[in-house]
Amino acid sequence: MKTMWAPWRIEYILADKDNRCIFCDAIDAQNDLTLFLGEVTMVMMNKFPYINGHLLAAPVRHVSTLDQLTKAEMGELLATVEQSVGILKTVMQPDGFNVGLNLGNVAGAGVEEHLHFHIVPRWFGDTNALTVFGEVRVIPEHIKTTYNNLKPYFNKIDLTTKN
């Protein structure tokens, strides 16, 4: 049997499972994973990413379904996703993206009580034999490095309406 050490996972395993909302906590604490906090939307790094640059875009208001958003909130949330994709293109130069949301636990929502989009940059070759056969994900850049590279661009984010 082979052993792979993943010491970063212990924080998740030992974390208090008190059903606190990671998005509301990030808003309250302005933690070091929050890239953007506007009046209506926010963007944060995924603490347990599929690959480096995996972002989460959410409304600031604690809602769990699309029909709970106003049309204005929905528009601004999608604009936030668009801006996030643009920043990732500039900074990380991926070959493509997976962008989506999981509605409900059965659909894969890990935080189903607070609606959020996953924005996952993808590169040719980012899924390899280690991921497929070994069920091990290799993330080549430390999350703090990714954060530091992205943060200056999110500081300039502009959600003004385009005509």
C-alpha cells in the first residue's frame, strides 16, 4: 500500500461541523480567502479546490435558490462570474473553464443553504493518470500564492452595467 500525505486536509476533517455558512462567515470576518466583497455579490477562493484558481461567487444575501434572487441580484451575480472569469483569463491563462452551480444536496451542493457558482479554470492535461487512477489531485500552486496573484485584480472589479 502506498501512502500519500495530505496534511492540509486535517483542518477540514477536524473542523467544527456546526453548519455555519462559509459565505456568511467570510463576509463577517473578511478572511484571507475573500477576493471581492461588494454590496450584492462576493468572490472567495475555494479552500478545498479542484485545481488552483477555483473560485466561488455568491450573493451576499443568504439565499439558497435562484428564485429567491431579485432580477438585479441575478444580473449582478452573473456579472461577478463574468468578471471573475476575465480575471482568471488574465492572471492564470487557462485553456477553458467549468462554471456552474449545484442546487440541492443530491446535485452535489456542499453548501446548499447559500447559493454559489463554482468557477474552475481548466488546462489541457490538468486531469492525468494520478487523478483518474490514484484519486489524487495535484494542485501546482499554493492557495496563498494564487490569492496574492488574483487579489490586485479583484480590488479593481467594476460591476457597473454595460450598455
